[in-house]
Amino acid sequence: AEGLDPRTRSLTERRRVLGASYRLFYRHPVELVRGRGAHAWDAEGNEYLDLYNNVPSVGHAHPAVVAAVQEQMSELNTHTRYLHPKILDYADDLLSTMPSAVDQIMFVCTGSEANDLALRVGREFTGGKAWIATAEAYHGNTALVSAHSPSLTGAEEMDPALRVIEAPDTYRLGDGTAAGAGAWWTARVAEAIADIEASGDGFAGLIIDSSFSSDGIFLGEPGMIAAAVDLVHAHGGVVIADEVQPGFGRTGTHFWGFERADYVPDLVTTGKPMGNGFPVASMAARREVLEAFSLKRPYFNTFGGNPVAISAAQAVLDVIRDEGLQRQALEVGHELRAAVRELQGVHPALGDVRGSGQYTGVEIVSDREAKTPSSAVALDLLEELRDRRVLTSVCGPNNSVLKLRPPLAFRSTDVPRLVEALDASLTALGV
Ligand code: PMP
């Protein structure tokens, strides 16, 4: 590797030492060394606008989170078989943001672990094993969760009892309204339930990201999927609300995705934004649902809910409230979409601009009339944006939806920079 530039060298070294499974972003991957708010810097001191990070959700290197972690780390960190007051205070605080029926919580380290536990708890409670999930869903990396993450089709074997349904595509479905897409989706859920009941597999329930992130970001109108959830409950299933993406104020209108979607879940899983980069995650539950599992089985998670993890999580919750970040997400997200919509007048590739709060999907199309998705343009656009130091990515079944999901610390003053980069990138591509 002698004589190669440092980035090429680091790519070669990664492949040699880390193996071939990891995927990096970009044809020319970025090496970030420092971050503040919604901004990050590479080793050469170039500054980037970060539009693809719900991990440092309250802002890169937020001083309050750093201080909380440092303080607790210098006091004590240990496994989770001892009493500690912070875990109870935080549990109460987080549960107070949820419906009163959801009144117990367990702590783990990743979204994958939270969903793994939720699938097990749900199976125990219902006695069924057949879940419904959406076509492009990703819920995590354990064997059980991978088998319920249809986006991994081809790479992983799906659970034989899993029923996969399309997401409610508010851009292309029904009568063009969120209500139309909601009614369409309720019918898909009804079909899946009927299929499960006819097969004798035993209905476990629905695992759902209420923002349909990897399906293409379909937040629709609040309440769009509530009728489908009622149907799941009426047939004895449980609903796992995977809040790894929409949770912690991101949608601006509500603190939780399920709250925006206007239903009460049986199990709520959280992850990424919960600790601003410190690994902490959770599974909250309705007591009777959890007890079917917890009264029967012990569960141990060495790092899950340790004092440092809980300190990070508490600091995040406090910062969201103290800095009014949910409200900021609502307002700045609105400005962002309005500004991107103005570009639709000059760039026909911008087919649809949708979202809520700091969660925006921009559909990239080759024909706006026909709404033809263009993965080729979307992928080139990512590289153009990267060259203009704006970091983002794509999602959806065709990888044609630009996903704008910055830290909640993204401000009004960051909007023009994004819009200029987007405008220049689309112009460079001639779309
Ligand atoms: N659920 C959703 C909706 C996710 O987006 C992810 C991560 N991309 C996960 C679960 C898994 O979380 P983790 O990577 O922390 O295990």
C-alpha cells in the first residue's frame, strides 16, 4: 500500500482487515474526523453539510451529551446486574412520552436487539409466528430480525411465515391522497391477515416503521395507517412500532411516529437517535404483552441500559426539550421542503417532495407525467452532492428517493446551502 494516497490506502486496508461485508457510501468514500451540529469535517479540513444522520440527532458532539457521558464514565460504568437510580428515572421519563398503556421498558444496545426482543415477546404473547412487514423494510441484523427484513431478500432467507406487503405509496397510489393510500394499504393488511389465518401459521402481528423509511418515506397525513392497525388488533395480533427512524421528535408534528400515525402500539422499539451516537436502545411494551415473556424467561444484556448509556439517553431527551428541537424540526423541515419544491419549476427530475419535520423524501424521476423512478439519476445526484460537500443518500424500492434526514440541529441557515448544492448538481446532470 506504500505510495498510495491515504484514502485509497485506507480502502485497501479495510478490505484486507475487515473483510468484504461492509458497505461505504460514495464512489469516493468520505473520511470524517470531527462534527458540530449538522456539520462535519474531513481530515483535510473540508466542511460538509450532513443530511443523512439521525444518529447524532441533537447535533454532532453535543456538549451536554458529551458532558453527561464523561461525568458518568469517570464515576462508574458496569454491567446491568446492580441497582442504579438513573435507569429508573430515565425509564419513567421516556415512558411519560408514550401512551399510558405502554408502561414497561427494557434496555438493550441496538435497534436490532430491540426488534429481536420485540419479535420474541410478540410471538410469546400471541402464540403465533406469522408477522406482516413491508416490502423494503429493514429492522436489523440478528438472524431473527434479518428474516423479517424483506429489504435483505437475496442476502438472507426470509422467515417462511412472513407476509410481505407493499408500503402505502402516497405518490402513486389510490386517488392521490394520503387517505386513498391508507385505504389501499388497509386492504393489503386485510389480505395478509386472511392469508395467515387460512394457512394456520398463527398470526403474530405487524412490525412497522410508521414513516416507511426504507420503503421511500411515506408519512402521509396523520392517521393514514390507523385503520390497518385496528384490523391487526381485531384479529388478535400485536403491533411493533419500530421508532428507530421516526422517533424522538423527527417528524416535528409528534414525538413518536406511531403517535403521528394515531395508533397505540403493543411494543415500541427505539435505537439510533436515542443516545446521540452512544449505543443505547429500548423496547417498551404494554405490561400484559411483556409479561407473557418476562414472567417465563430471564433476559440479560450486559451493556443494555448501563449507567453511561442511560446518562447519554437522558441528556438527549433533556436537550430535545430544552432546545425545542421537535418544534425546530417542524419549522425548518417545512422551509426545506418549500425551498426544494421551488426547484421543481426548473428541474423536471424532482417528481415529488414529501415528508414531515426533518424527514424529507424527494422522488427522482425520468418522466414526471408517468412518475417513472430514476435510480440512475438519483445515484449520480448523490455523487454530485457529495462533491459539493452535502452528504445524503437514497431509499425506496428503486433507490430513487433522495432521503434528507439531517440531525435535528439542522437550522434555517443551512437550507440555502442545501438548495444551492441541489440546484447546481441537477444542472450539472442536465435534469
Ligand atoms: N430499524 C430500523 C427502521 C432501522 O433503520 C435500523 C437501522 N438502520 C434498525 C432497526 C437497526 O438498528 P441497529 O443498526 O441499531 O441495530
